[in-house]
Amino acid sequence: MAEPSYIAKLRQIVGSEHVSTDEEALVCYSFDATRFKAKPDAVVKPINTEQVAKIMRLAYEANVPVTPRGAGTGLSGGSIPINGGIVVSTELMNHGAQIHKEDLYAVVEPGVVTEDFQKQVEAKGLFYPMDPASQAACTVGGNVAECASGPRGLKYGTTRNYVLGLEVVSPEGKVLRLGARTVKSVAGYDLTRLMVGSEGTLGIITSVILKILPLPPSRKVLAATFSDVKKAAEAVTAIIDNNLLPSVVEIMDRLTIEACESYLGEKLGAEVLLLVEFDGTRNVCDEESARCAELIRGEFGSGVSDDIDPQRVALLWEARRSALPALTRRASSLVLEDVTVPRSKLASMIEKIGTISHNFALPVAVFGHAGDGNLHPTVLFDRKEGETLKQVDAAVAEMMRACLDLGGTISGEHGIGLEKKPFLKLELGKAGYEIMKNLKSLMDPHDIMNPGKMFYD
Ligand SMILES: Cc1cc2nc3c(=O)[nH]c(=O)nc-3n(C[C@H](O)[C@H](O)[C@H](O)COP(=O)(O)OP(=O)(O)OC[C@H]3O[C@@H](n4cnc5c(N)ncnc54)[C@H](O)[C@@H]3O)c2cc1C
């Protein structure tokens, strides 16, 4: 089949070496961390904003769909080019960050890997708290597009709280400069905030201005073990109710711990685990972790270690970060959810997940950022059984309804993409859904910017 004519023009814009159309390359850009797959017609790797703007102008004129892509670690199908067309990969826009220590901000290219950015700021005694479990691979641009977060949401919020400004190329190829380099700016509508979490459906992020903080001088981790996951969830509510603000409260249930133990070949010594971290001065860490340990021991009678040697802390963290890869080894397929409820409703949500698991006869592992009310119930199943997929979809739908009934949201950090499309209207209501769709049409009149995501046609 003849190559579409726009591909020759793409080569003129970025050079032939940065355009791929061969089968192997297309397959590599056809999936993310979900079950969805679709190949693009071309993958293009621009090196700067000017090239991105030219690519978008070309796509706009030729009416070709464009899917932005960071590292493809997304958990909602956002970077899958379901309508073919061009994948714009930001992997070459990764030239580190300009760090402005005296003003506590950094200007970062979208393809910079999150962990590399963190290391770069930490070398200067600074701190960027966003640390998704995928931080060794995912990009800053992908984090902004998904409004990613991670364990530290409880104390430090989400990516949204760190984005001061953005440079974005619009679907017509215009370069927009949004926000500011200051902590305050109320100059007009907050389009920066609109772009954060827009999942590549409104434009391509080509530069990010991120707020950074001074690095906390110390951290202290305590591990609390429980025999019942609901009790562990109640302990999370109690911690916060007692005016303690840990930087992290992570939960892992029995199924998750078993999976991690066999994945890492190490025993974790717990049935259900809460991993709690405090940061700040040494005195504050010691005092707050002691208060927290006493509370958990006293009210829940569980085992708490608050003097853990660094090796064990590293193991517990490794286990927590490996939860998803570890669970992928427990079944031929899985669906990972991202339900988030007000923290006081965590135990109720866990109870509902247990009932759904029982009613549908499907194992569901539960882990997540309990301090944020953000759980990742993971349904394990065997894809070969035709009926099971229907059961899984029905179980997931029940989970979405249960979390909304508890005043929660269907996605805390992974986004809507393809995975959550069927449920967005359920959360927003008709009027809210319509206004979002209208906004998308206004900003992307030809519907070329990551089409088919977030909304049903
Ligand atoms: C093992 C594992 C653990 C994870 N843990 C967490 C976690 O703890 N917290 C969390 O929040 N997420 C987590 N994730 C999900 C994922 O890593 C995040 O959503 C991450 O932000 C995606 O970044 P990426 O660079 O891989 O983006 P991609 O997957 O490539 O893209 C994600 C979305 O962003 C869009 N996009 C990417 N770059 C741009 C850009 N420059 N401009 C406009 N749109 C763009 C894409 O079109 C797509 O819609 C995890 C994933 C895995 C596989």
C-alpha cells in the first residue's frame, strides 16, 4: 500500500531518522500498560517545540489523528493510537531541567523521565514530591497529561499542585504559553489547570514549569501489620483524625503481599501491611512516628515497627513499587482500577470490593495510596475463558458505582483514556459531560488530537 503523502512532509520537518513507518517500530508504539492495542501509521520524534508546531499544522491541514506519547506506561489506554495516524513521541525532548533554586521552580522538557528529574533536583538539595511507582520510566509530560501522583499525595498533593505554567502546541499548531513562573498568577482563565490531566486530547505539552520545594532533611518509615485489610483502612482514618500528616500511607492486602513475596523471593512478614512515612526534621519525624505507632498499637492492637533498618525499609518500598508487576504474574490477565474515596470511606470501599469479589467469584487484590483514599483494586482472571471478560466488566462497573455512591471518583490518578470512557458520564452527569465535550470541540474542531479518548462519540 502506498505511503500517505503527509509522511514525506513529516520527514522534511524532523529528518528521516526521526520518522518510523516500519512494522517493528509501529508495534512498539501500539500499546501501553493496559490491554488495548492499535498501530499508528507513523511514529515521529521531534526534538523541539518548533518541530512539534510544524507537525501539528501538517496534521491539521491533512486531517490526520495525532496521539502524543511519553513512555507508554499509562494505565488507561491514553497513548494508544486507536484511529491510526501519527504518534508524536516526546522521547527526544529530554534535555534535563533548568533549575531556578532561588525561585523554587524548574523548566522541564516533556520527555524527561520523572526519576531523572527528581535526582537532578535532589542533587541541589531540592525536592519534587511526585513519585508514581513508574517513575523510573514515565515522563514529566505524561505525568502532567495524566495528572499523575503517587504515594505522597496525602501531604504533597498531585502533579496539578506543582504545575505553574506550560508551553502547549494546540491542534492547529499554535504555540500557547500558559501560566507563569511565579507561585501566584490570576491573569485570565486558568488554562494551565485545564491542560493538566487533559490526556493529550487538547494539545501537546512541550515545556513544563514545575514548582519545587526544599528537600526535607529526614524521613522515618514505620510498618504496621494487620490480619484484616478493613482494620488497616480504619487505622488510616484514625491516623488523620488524630492530626497526624504522614507524607505516605500505603496499603497492601494479603493477595498483593503474597504476589510481591513470590516476585521478589523475600518474605515481608505481614498478612496486611500499612507503610507509613513521615518527613521533616529528625525531631518531627521521631515524635510523629512515635505518636502514630502508639495510636495504631493502642487502638488496633497491631504489630508496629518504627525502628526499621534501612535494608528492610528498602525491601518494603521495593515490594510496594512492584505490586503491579508482581500481580501480573499471578494470572494470565488483570484489570487494575483506580477508585478514590474520601479517606473516612476507605474501609467501606474495601468492604464493597470484598463483596464484589465474592459475588462475581473473581479474586481482587487491593493495594494503593490509602492516605489519599486512592485504591488500586486489581481483578485477576483468565482471559481464555470467554465468559470471564463479561464478568470482569460487570464487576468493574459495580466498583465504579460503589465508589461514586461513597462520594468518590472513578479515577484518582490514571485518567479516563479508553479504560474509563463508559463511566465518565456517570460521574459528571449529563450537563458536566456535555460541557467537557463542547470544550474539546472548541479547542480541537477537527477532532485530530488524541481522538476517541475520554468521550463516547
Ligand atoms: C507499574 C506502573 C506503576 C504505576 N504507578 C503509578 C502511580 O503510582 N501513580 C500514577 O499516577 N500513575 C502510575 N502509573 C501510570 C503511568 O505511569 C502514569 O499515568 C504516567 O503519568 C504516564 O506517563 P508516560 O510518560 O508513560 O505517558 P504515556 O503513557 O505515554 O501517555 C499517557 C497520556 O498522556 C498523554 N501524553 C503523554 N505525553 C504528552 C505530552 N507531552 N503532551 C500531551 N499529552 C501527552 C498521552 O497521549 C496519554 O494520553 C503506573 C504505571 C505502571 C505501568
